[in-house]
Amino acid sequence: MPRAAGVRVRYERIPPAVRDWVETSLGSAVTTTTEQTGGMSPGCATRLVTAGGQTAFVKAVGASLQPDTPLLFRREIAVLGWLPPAPYRPALLGSYDDGDWVALLLEDVDGRPPDLADPYGADATAVRALVDRQARELTPSPPGVVTRRLPDVAERWRERWAELAGAPEHALPPWMAGRIATLYRRVARLPERLAVESLCHWDVREDNLLIRPDDAVVILDWGMSCLGPSWADAFMLALTWVDTPAFDELMAERPVDDDLVTDLALAFAGSQAWRGARPAPPRLPTLSAYCRAEAERAFAGVHRRLGWTSASSATASCI
């Protein structure tokens, strides 16, 4: 599938005030920078080494680059402030916010992206084990956490579905013809069925995971976090394989009703289709294509789970 990658600004191009803050925080001048690619952000994502030999990772973005991303960074700063230390989360070393530019200075992680091609391979199994561990440790959510709630996210998805239901036929897969009202009812009932019991990462995917040289898994980027069911992050990870029966097998192991899983996958697919039908945001040129591909895969998974006819059209382009 295509990856959503922003056109990232390099570290030397971010405002001098942010770079000064980085060096003051680290107590030494930055001598080496290594830019990272991938991820849905136009901001810098840079590994640093200082004259004193300290390593760190900085990510920074301004509203002038992309107006929505600073909000995600602010949420991540708040959530990392609430979370207890854990070996599988990089420590927050400092944060910066001047009202325009927002930056996080984090522990640098020496690692590689996981290979999730095989849902039962070593990397995927290790990631699932960590997601389960984190869910146990964050259920109930840490005291004092104030962030968005998954039922509210699902309500926004319901609103997007309402728009899709009135859109031209090309906005949804052909197998949905004549069934939109039935499917919309499933999406509309979703918010009231989602528990609020855990602090969820809600963006567990390849771009937000690293495997250290000792095979330990690290989870990155808490900007999409929310309060929701204890199985929500297992669901987000399982979406990696939503267009295969592995998704059904993995979610069947969770303490959640099959219909609720299907409804959530359907709502997610519609939200991605809605985003994919819109122009790409500034400095995120691949986002719309990525969302269309994700919607297509998720719609195919929903079609399989519902067991409806016209299977040959389940993988047709949905946008």
C-alpha cells in the first residue's frame, strides 16, 4: 500500500529559536543531524548528536507548514506528561511551544521499522505482545488524563458517513449499492457502544513502531491518542491485515463482539474514504492516495466479514 509521507522540513530550516531551545535543553551544540522520513507530518523528524556526545530525537512543526499538526504535537506532549515511564516509550526530554511552532525533544531510539508482512511472523507477534502489555498497564487510564474520547471520534466518523451516503456512487464500493441505509445504521450506533476505560495510542502502525537491536519493541507518536476500549489498539494494529482473514482471527481473540468490530472497521473505512476524496493537505501530497487505499482495504474486510454477495466487486476501487 502507499505510505502517507509528508514533505518534511530539515532541522536546519526550522526557526532559530527552536534550535536554540534544543541546544539549551541538551546543554551542548548540535554537531550531527540525521533526518528521518515517513510519517504523516511536514515537520522535521531528526536524530541529533551534540558536541558533548548526547543523543536525542527532535520533531518540530509550525502552523505555517500544516495547521493541524501542531494540535497533534500538543496532545502528545500532554499525554506523555501523564504517562508513567516505560521501556517501550521514549522518554520526553522537553517540549517547546511559542503558539506557532511546537517541538518535542525525545530519547533517541536505535531501531528499525517492524516487518509486518506476515501477521504471525516474529515482528508482528512481538508488536502484538507489547500492545497487549501496554493495554493492561493503561487500563484503567492513568489518573488525571484529559484527552479526546473514542466515542467522540466515532461520532465524527458518523458525520462523515452521512456525507458519503449522499455522495455520488463512485465514493463507495459497488457492493454497497442499495445497502447504504443499512450500513449507515451500523455506523450510527457505534459511539454508544464504545467503552471509555483505557488510554489508547490509537495509531499503532508500522510508521509508529521500532524494533531495537535486542528485538524489544518501541511505540512512538501519541498525537492520535484517546480514551477508549482496552482492545482498541489491538484493533488498530490488526487493521494492518484487515483485507485478509488474519484480521478476523486476531480480533476473535479479543473480548469484543464481532458485530462491534465490523461496525468499527466500517466506520474507519468510511472516514478514510471521506478523507481520500478531498484534496491533499499542504505538504502532505500522498495523504489522499493513502486514505483511498486504506479505505479500499477496510471496505474489502467489512465485505468479507458481512458475507454478502458480489464478492468479486469487494476489492473494486472505492473512490
